[in-house]
Amino acid sequence: MSELKSMNYEESFQRLEDLVEKLESGEMSLEESLRIFEESIQIVRRCSQLLEEAERKIEILTENADSLPDIDLEDSADNKE
């Protein structure tokens, strides 16, 4: 589990895809399939957690952006010419 916490979203998602591919092959024992399924569930939870954290950061950034003054980018570009 500690290895999972050190992986970012993309790494976790790739690991999940690899595990799903193994499960879909149908070439494993029941015990191995259950172990892989359990790991997959942990990865799904981790990915969900990472997405929630990213969503919270975006909400904070957009809330802070609302308090900033509006800047007319077209006028700024015209002034540089």
C-alpha cells in the first residue's frame, strides 16, 4: 500500500489498466485473481482520492481568481505594439 501512495494518478491508472488486462486474460488461479481484484479496488480508491484533491485545488484557485481584477488582454497586447 505504501508503494501505491507514492504513485501519481497516471502511474496508478496505468497499473490499474495492467491489472484489468491480467484479469481479462482468464489465465490465473482464483486466488491470484482475487489478489489482483483487491489491489485494483485499492488503486481505484487511490485514484478517486487524487481526483478529489485536484478538484479541491481547482475550486480554491477559481474562488481566488474571482477576487482578482479583470484584465483586458486585448488592450494589453495593443499597448505593446
